[in-house]
Amino acid sequence: MTWHYPPHQYELGLLHTLVREGRAANRHVDYAPNYADTLRSAEFRVGDGAAAVVESAPGEPPALWTDGDADVLVRVPGGGWTRPRAVPGAASVPPHRVPEPVVTVRPRLRDGLWMLDAPVLGRPVFRASTPPVVSSGESVQEAHAAAGDQETRHDVRRLPDGRWTTEHALGFRFLRIDADGVEDVAVEAYEHPVERAGSFACSDETLTRIWRTSAVTLRTCMHGLMLDGIKRDRMPWIGDQALNTLANGYAFGDAGIVQDSLVALGSPRSGYVNGIADYSLWWLIATGFLARSFDADAYLLAEAEHIHAFTADLARHAGNDGLLRPAGTDDDFQLVFLDWGVDVDPTRDPTALQLLWHWALTSAAHVLGTAGHPGADRWEALAATVRETLQRVGRTPDGGWRTYADGRSEPSAYPAFLAVLAGLSGPDDPAVRGLLERTERAGTPFMTGFFLRALIELGDRDGAVRRIRSLWGGMLENDARTFWEEFADGDGSPYAMYGRPFGKSLCHAWSSGPAALLPDAVLGLRPLADGWRRFVVEPHLGDLEWAEARVPAPDGDIVVAVRDGVLTVEVPPGTVLTTADGEHAGPAIVRAPVALG
């Protein structure tokens, strides 16, 4: 039993479903409305039969259901006949409206609250002899708070079997039920299936817990597309996804949800992805991360012309000096965002934005080159122009990176670490390294994840691990079971954000960075070619006695362990390992002595 969708329509159906449900469930949602519409009709042809037009309601993609295998073609208005996307599903509900599989979890009752081991997205189901009043939260305090202070709506309904549940799925860990005769309480949690899982462990239990909690955070936010958080906004944002695509590559190897999210977000009706100019740049960078971390060749070949057109649309706002000067639109969430707490004047050529633009251009050139698209040369040439301009007006005399590409502003940390990641600075830039070594973090876990990646590339792996232990470990010390939208600062409530007492998401996918950072920092394990076809292992254990990791790479699991001064690497077929003593083609098990410390 199969549903057939025109190209890109299944992914857009997922997006519209998530946005509708997120807006219905949450009291506070601020999501740019410029995401692409679904088509209202499409023609389908089954075998040698006549073509039939399928029409759909707004926000619902046209789709055709067939019972069993069928030779189906589809044609959208203005297009030719092509193969649809086939998605398994029952006739009753099209799969873009079907949530992840349900896992039933039994919460524990403590001090008047039903408590789970970790936050979930799901529905409570229970029996009560009187109509219940339900409240929930990611913290005890939120579950006990007045309804007006809570982030989520808690309308209830009665099921045909007499049990009660909530009208909307809830993102929560703690549940309060005010009613008589409450019993048989369960939570039907939605859980994304995982075919293969990575791992990381070491002699420091805190770091091991940080990696495991990062992976749990990421998986908990997988719901058809990659969500920002399960409580709010419960919607996909591409900046978040750029960071968690790297984490996904190490933790789950799930290319499908990355590709579907890129497709869903990559065709805004107007303006920029998520209404943010730099998020359009992150869309291109995330496409490069997809190529590097997964087997994405078929996707890139199919999407190459769209990627080229997307880049060309951005380039309309580039001057003769190559710099990007985005134009505001009525659909902007925020023209230039960078990170919460970072204020820049978009009219002054923020250097951080221009470095993202350079990185986006080189990412576009790389993935288009992989797909054999002629546009690759155009974007490589434009990147060279941007690079020349930034070297001239974006740098200080001692080699630092100015806040604005104006030849006179002071240096700052965001352009410094983005220059490293964009390939314009490295270990031989003492001003950049010195500034970043003096910087403890870069705002939220989102940008701090990229900042730590730059520290690793500069060679300060001990410094990166120390910060991970402190910042993410600080959340664990505050009883985090999944990682938060912002770090656990000592001042004020740990749950407040956006001027609301419980506005902070306590399960946020942009905080999953350590899932990629720890194997890289400790074991020097990272891909050197797309799809992990070539990878490097350069252990640096620092103060650790042992460490090990497993990566679910496309050609098979890469397994790395350092114990008792011996490095062991399992190299899967079709891949090549690079170590200090040379290259090793798989399948192979490679052992070598390694110095600790």
C-alpha cells in the first residue's frame, strides 16, 4: 500500500502538518510564514490508464494511493511527466499526517506529579472518574505553574474507551492531573525509528553522559522533519539543522530526515529561509554537511539545479565586491540573526555574515561539482571575490577579523571562529587563535557548537573538551535529561527565556553538538571526503585514560578505540583510513601504538 506524491510535496506536507500542529498546541509561536505552499492539484497516471487529476485542500499536498505495486507517473502544472515519491501508508491517512511510531511509557508518581525519565513528545492517556484538568512541563515548576504561564495548551478529550487524553501532543517530562480516581496513567510517546546508532564513551563519565544525552536530545527532536524543540516552537529551523546534521552523522547516520528537511525549507515563497538571511546561507552550508556526512550523491544529482537557482537568487544581492547585502522583506523573522544576544547592523556588512556567505558559496560549489553541475565554477569564482574583499577590509593589521568589513571596526569572536570554519583562518593566525582561546563560549549552544569546532580545527582540543565538560555538564548538574536551548547560567531562573517564565526549551536539537564534537576532539575522528569514504583518526586523549566511538557511516560502522596505549580502528569496506603512519583501505582492522596525554 503506497501513497504517491509529486516531487517535494511529501516534504512540504510534513512541514505544513508540523506548523499547523505546533501553532495549535503552543501559546507562543513566532515562525516566519513564508515557507512554500503545497500544490493544489496534480495529474497522476497509473500504468497505461488515463490521467486523473487529484486536487487537494490548502496546506495538503496532492497524492494518490495505490494498493500494492503500481507503475505511476505524475505531472504538475507546467511540468512534464515524472516519477512520484512513493511512501508506504494505509489508505485512511496520508503519511505526511502520520506521526512517528508510538512507544508507551509508564510515568512514576512523585509529589503529585507523574514523572518521566526524560522529556518526550506525546500524549498522556489515563482513566479518571471526573473530568480532568491537565498541566505539563519540561520542569517541575512549569507543571505546577498557572495556566497563563505555561507554554502549552492542555485541552482534553475523552476517548471511545472512556480514557482521557489531551487534544494536542505535549512536549513534557512532568505531568499534573487534577481529577478524582486517576489511574492507569501512560504516555504514548512518538519516537523516531533508528536503524543504526553511533556511540562514544570514555574514562570521564561526565563526557560519556554528555555524548549520550546529546544523542537523546537529537533523536527526541526527530519528527518527520528536524524540529527545533519538542515543546516550542516544534518546527524546523535550518540554522538548528545545520548544527544537528553534523551530530546526526555521528549519532544516527539518518540521511533521510536531513534531506526531507532541506527540501521542505529550501523553497520559501519570498525572502529567506525561515525569514532570516543567514539561515538561507545555513541552508547551503547544511547541504554541504549532508554531502560530507552521508551518502547524498543521488540527492545532490536530483536537486542540483534547485541548489544552483537558490544560490543565484542570493547572489542577486551581492555587490561588485562580492559581499552579500540582503534586502529586507515583509516576511522577515529577523533580517540578520547570527545568534540570540548578538546585535549587528545589517547595513554595515557584518563580517560574520560575509564569512557565512563565503562558506555557503564554497559549499554550493562543492555539492554542484559533485553532481557535475556547471554552476560550480560560478560560485567558486564568486567565493574568491568575497575572499579577496574580506582579506582587504575585514582583517586587522595583526590578522584578526573585524566585526564589520569596513577596514576600521574592532575584532570580535564570531567572525574569528566563522573565518576558521569558512577556511579563511587557521592555526597559523595567532590573533585568531589567541582571541578564541580567551573566549569561553559563543552565546547559545547553537553557535558555541560551531565555536568549539573551530577550536578543534585550530588545535586546541583540550580547550574544546574542557568547555564541553563545563557548559553541557552544567546542564546535567541542573538535572537536564536532554539539552537546553540556552546554557544553565547562574543568574535568574534556569527556565526563563523571551521574557516568559518557561520560554526556554529544555529539549533543543541545536544543543546536540557534542555528539559530533567529542569523537572529533578526543579521537580526531572526522570525514575527509564525502560520505566518510576517507576519514582520519588522530587521537588526543588529554587527561582521559581511554576512549572509544562508533560512527554509522554509509559503508558500514567505523569503530575506534584507544585503550592501554593502543589505537584500534575497524575500517569498513569502501572507505580509507588516514592515520599518522599512512593510509589503510577497508575492510581492515588497524592497530597502532598511541601516546596518551
